[in-house]
Amino acid sequence: MKKISKIQPELFEFSFENLKKAEIEINKYPKEKKASAVLALLYLVQEQNNNWIPLAGIKYVAKLLNVPYIKVYEVVTFYSMFNLSPVGKYFVQVCTTTPCMIRGAKKLTDICKKYISKNQNELSENKICSWIEVECLGACVNAPMMQINQDYFEDLDESKTVEIIEKLLKDEFPTPGSATGRKNNSPEKGKTTLIEVKNA
Amino acid sequence: MPKITVNNKEVEFEEGMTVLQACELAGAEIPRFCYHERLSIAGNCRMCLVEMEKSAKPIASCAMPATDGMKIKTNTPFVDKARKGVMEFLLANHPLDCPVCDQGGECDLQDQSLFYGFDNSRYKENKRQVKEKYMGPLIKTQMTRCIHCTRCIRFATEVAGIPELGAIGRGEDTEITTYLEKSMESELSANVIDLCPVGALTSKPYAFEARPWDLKKTETIDVMDAIGSNIRVDTYGWEVKRVLPRVNEDINEEWISDKTRYACDGLLKQRIDSPYIREHGRLQKASWDEALKLLISKLKIYKPEEIAGMVGDLADLEMIYSLKSFFNKSLGSTNLECREDKIYINPKERMNYIFNSSIKGIEESDFILLVGTNPRLEATILNARIRKAYLKNKTKIYSICNPGDLTYPYESVGSSTNVIKEIASGQHEIFKKIKKSKKPIVIIGESALQGNSGAYVFETLKSFLLNNNFIRKDWNTLNILSQNASKVGAIDLGFYSISNKNNFIFFDKLINDDFKFLYLLGADNINFEKKDKFIVYQGSHGDKGAEIADIILPGAAYTEKNGLFINLEGKLQNAYKASYPPGDAREDWIILNDIANMIKKPLGFNNVNKLRELIKKEIQSEKNIDFDHTSQMDFVEKNISINHVDYYYTNVIARSSKVMNECKQLSKKLLFTGIEKAV
């Protein structure tokens, strides 16, 4: 069960831009089914509030969609993508499901433990970064991998991971994508088929 | 009708039934946890698996609609194995704490594991840990026992109309809770205890009090409001341990309000267990002999006109009738009153003071107009019916006055008697709407009938409904919402003082100090000054009545005597004795009968059978009431305001109850406005 932060902001309100985005989301659904926009709105809350959702944000979304608080609270606790307590400005999610684990995800978590914080969901010493183990992020072909904020970092090994995390701790955002430089999930040693097709 | 074959037995079923319901028709019992007749279908416990022909996998019978020609088997090894598998998973995380669990002995999981459970566990893993959740002073939680059937969530959202419960987390970590563990703000909240198939939600006041098999169970009637909910009283020796609902489709279905359920600890406190006499301003214990002798000597001093009697809100027909005959026959006085306040009544016809559409009839209605009433607090079970009608038929609900949150949406249409005038003369929008509807319901609350405008409100609305043919044999739109269990019965027995000109003679005389001797029979909700009146209080609890009394006679509470009650629909119901009165206390009609015999003016009955015969005769008899009213009442302009109902404190038993006191403290600020709504 996710921990709810003890320190909570008293008020949460969408910024002007986010309110506009929220309206677009709500208008995607029929009027009496506007509660369907709950996930999109929660993402907006999380984006606006440094990667986590405060209780005031839950209330705010519930009021906006005219549903009881508990219904939004249920959704927030159900999905692992929503954080209920502050996370770092750089939020590292290391995939530890089977394919990544076979390809050495354990080493990645060890590095996180060493460089960021001893336990998951704890801020690093300079309060800028935190990490968490997650289940499959759907990039098994590029295992092992991790997600930092909205971006994927794939085909990692020890040295590359250390490099990335050291950059993060210096408040710099590394270039996302495959560490080996391959495009998407193309074969490791270059194309073997469809060589004649340019964009394949 | 379509047919279904269950275990080679063919049965007809109604369109729209589920496989589970069809199986029950065929007499095959299906185990279940999440399925409940009165709640929506969830289909998440998987205990009701059955075998369906041409299906490789077992199906969840509660969620599968039955179709014509289906072939179902419920007793094959295949089904048994499937159910055993489900049970094993349910028990994987269920603690083995039946010996300390309050649900033990009446637990669905315990019962069903007898048939589908294994004798040992294959799990070596640790069981799940879940923190206890706070859900208010009534519900005790032990969430490790929860099997996530979500019955409580569905009840809160659908029946109670308070969507405050939810399931947070996912998978094994799912937990049932209220939003941030605040207490449930509903007068029906404790019904989740009955719904919970395991011991996750149990009764807090009843915790570790008794085991169900040790209790004596008595099926009886509730008196906390005028609904007359059917209840079962569980007693251990003298003590009433708990009150549970009993199914009655016409009245309370299978719900009861929190007050009905938890005021019972008030039966143990503040009891009057011996007669008392006031000497030099202080109440002294006395014997029955002393008390009755003093009473009789006092009765001789006063003239019949100076003597008056009142019955309280919890009185049964026996009490009312014996006090009435005691006054009429033995004392020659007719100063009797059952009302607590100046509330207009018109006892000419029975339909003038009962709930004519019947509680069940609410479901058929297509238009409801509330006039000066807050049914949520005045008749909680009835309010749940209105909500049911709203959910089922999208019934339009209007209200004169604004009663706050009623758990369903309604439109408030002003609060002045002017609105009623406009409706009657056809100027108001309500007029057209009521005309269009087939089975409208108009519910007039006691607040609307109060004071000098009460007569106008009632007579105008009645003649309006009569003129528009809404008072028919098949449908009667006129409804009065009484608040007291004794009210309809008392009016039926003629326990009131009215005249053509003045509906409130009794109260006027009371204020003018025309009465010198007052007999209060369980009447505690009173507001007058004592001055030099001699007051006799006969009742069960030391409350407002006993405080001002000069003689106190100990009577029995509603669980301690056999009694007849008439509920607000005019339905006669039998209440049975579950316990016995404490100390020297006696049943009330016996006390009155004794006094009458002592002054040599007997009441004409010496046993309860004879008494009941007389009561039934009195109710059925044609009454020649000298009460002639003109339907053209003078218009009185007044703002109708709903009297504040102190829900947890309405009667002596509730006021003596510790649990009710706790609830009151908690809901003090929320009572009038209802819950904070997510708007």
C-alpha cells in the first residue's frame, strides 16, 4: 500500500494551462460520463505538483468531476503510476520484471541503492532524486531498462547507469534512449533482413 | 416462461433472472459471499461457481444471466473442486482467529468452509497484514479478515446513498476503507455489519459481549420511530445484548436504522426500578403500597376537570387503552393527549393521520412531494425507500422547505404556506406536474402541521387531492409522516382532546394551569412548567418526566412486555417480551389496572387477552367523533420550517444510551447540513 505523505499542501488548483487541458479531456466524454476523465486529470495533477498527488489534488479532481472523494482515492491507490508522497525531481523507476531481471536489473537497483538512497522512495542526499522498483514497463526487448520521469533509458549496463545517475545528481538530464545507440529495438548487430528497405 | 434445467430438474424462471436465482428456484443451494439480493451484482468472490453444459470452465452463477434451455449442474465433482479452490484462496490470507472473532457462529465463511474448506493449509507464506480502520463509533473493523466481497461498499453507495466506502490499493493489498478513515455519516451505516459475510466489520458496542448461540432470540417490533421496523432482540439473561433486523418486505426490507440497533444499551441505564415519592423536594425510594396509597389520596382531592393524562412516544396500545379507560371510567376525566406539541390532527377519518400510500407503495410512485419533513431523520427506513424509488424509477422529488441532504436529489420549491395556496389554486408549477403523474405521493411532516397554520396546510392539501381524484381506492396520495411509535395507535384509540374550534384544547389548558394533577405515562418529550401541579410519572427511564414528578411508578420498556403497536401506515403489529422489567417495575397496564381496582372502579379487564379484545374492538368500531371541519380553511401565511430533529436523542432510551451519545457528539456539526458533498 502506498504511503500518504504527512506533509500536505493545503490547497491545490490547476494552473491556467492545465485547466484548459483538463477541459479538453473532460469534453472527450459525454456529459454524464465525465468521471471517465479521472486518469487524464490525475496525470495533470501529478505533472503540475512535482511528480506526486497531494490529497488536496484528489479533492480538487473529485469536485471537478462531481464524484465522491473515495472514488478518486481508489483510482489513485490502484495505479502504481501515481505517487502519493513527494518523489525527487528526477524519479527513477527501475524495471525488475523477469526479462530485465535476467539481463541484470539487480545491478541497476544496487547502483540506485549506492548512489541515490538506501531504500526505495527516499530522497537522495541533495533532495533531487529518488528511485523505485516497478513491474514491467513494456520495453523487454531493450532490457534492462529504467524510466526517469517521462523518458526511457534502455540497454543499460553498470557503467552506463552510474553515468546517468551521476548526471542526475548534478541536476542534469541525460539523453534518453538506448545506451548502445541502437534505434528503437532494432537488432543488436545491425539489420539482417529488409536491408534494402530504407525506413524499416 | 423460459425454462432452465438444474441438476436434471426443469424449472421455469422469470426473464432477467440470474443463474443463481434460477438455481434457488430449483431448490439448489449456491454458496456465495459477494452476491446479495438487494445489492448490485459484483461477481468477485467466485464462490457461486456452477457447471454449465458446453462450457469448459465453471461459470459464476450470480453474474450470469439465465437463458432458455440452459443446463446447469451444481453438485458434480467438477463444481466441488472449483469451489474448494476458491475457498482455499479466500482462506490463504484469512486469519485463523475464529475463537476470538465476534462473527463466530454466524459467519458465512465459517459455515461454508465446513463444506468446501480443506482441513489443512498448503501455504507456508505469511498472512497479509492490514491495519485496523476507523469507521466511527458503531463499526469495529478487523480488516485482515476481509475477503473483499465489496458488499459494504455497494450498500453504502446504493442503499444508504453515502458513497463513502471504497476499496483502495490493488490485488493482495486491497483494503476497504472510508476516505481517510472518517466515520460513516449515515443513519443506516451499521447495516454493513449484517452484510459483512466474515468478521471484518463487526459491531463495536457488542464487541466481545456474547456468543450468538448463548443468546435468547425474540422476534419483535422496534419503537424508535413510527416505522415499526421488524427486529430481533437478543438477550442474555436480563440484558438486551443487541438488536438485529428481521426481513419484512412491506416495512423495513432487511435494514434497520442505527438508532434502532444501538439504542438498546439505553435499556440498561437510568432505569427506574422502584417507586419513588417526592418528600421535601427530594425523591425517596418507596414501596408500591406507599406510592399507590399516596396516589389514590391525591386523586380524591382533585376534580375530574383538573386531572389530565399524557402518553409518551414509546407507548403500546395496552398502555394507551388502559390509561384511557382509567381516565374515562375510573376518574371521569377526558383530558387526554398523545401529542407532544401543537400538531394539527383530524381524526375524523383514518386516512387523515396515517401513511396511506404505504411504505412499499413509494416504489411505485412517480412523483413525491415532501411538505415540511426531513424523512432522513424522522423515518430513516422510509427515506431509504424513497431513495430506492429514485434509483429505480428516477422518481421526481420536490420539497416544500429545505431539509438538507436526503441522500437523493430533490428540488426545493419555497417554504411558505403561500406555495400550498398556489398549488391548490393551480398557479404553481407543481400543480401541473402532480396532475400529470399517475401515482403521486404527498408526504406531510409534523413540522408542517404545527401551530396555527397546520390546519390550513392539511385541509387545503387534502381537499386539493380529493378534488383532483388523487384519493382513490387503489391509490391514496395523502400521507402523514408521524414521528412517534405510539402516535397512530393513540389516535386510533381516541387519545386526544380536540374540539371543532380548537385542535389544541389540551395544550391551552395546560398553559393556563387548568390542570392540577398530571399523569404522565412514559411522556418525556414535554415542554411545560410544573408550577404547583401534582405530577405522577409512570415509565421506564429517569428522564425529563421523572425529574418533575412527585410520584414515580416504575414501568417496563418496550423489550420487556408484550405489546401491540400500530405503525405509521396503520399496520397493527405484535411486539413480544424479550426480557423482564428490572427490580420492582411492572408492566404498565397492570399498574393502571391495580390502581383502578384499589379505588373500586375496575377497568373491565383482568388479563391481557381481554384487554386486547377490547383494544381491537375499539380500533375497529365506528367512531362518532364530534369534529366537523370546513375544507375552506382561512389562509394563514407562515414560513414552514422543519423542526430540528436531534436524531440520536429523540426518546428516553436513546438519551440514556452511551452509544447514541457518542454518535451525537460526532455528528453534532453535520446533522443539519448532511455530508459534505463532492460537488
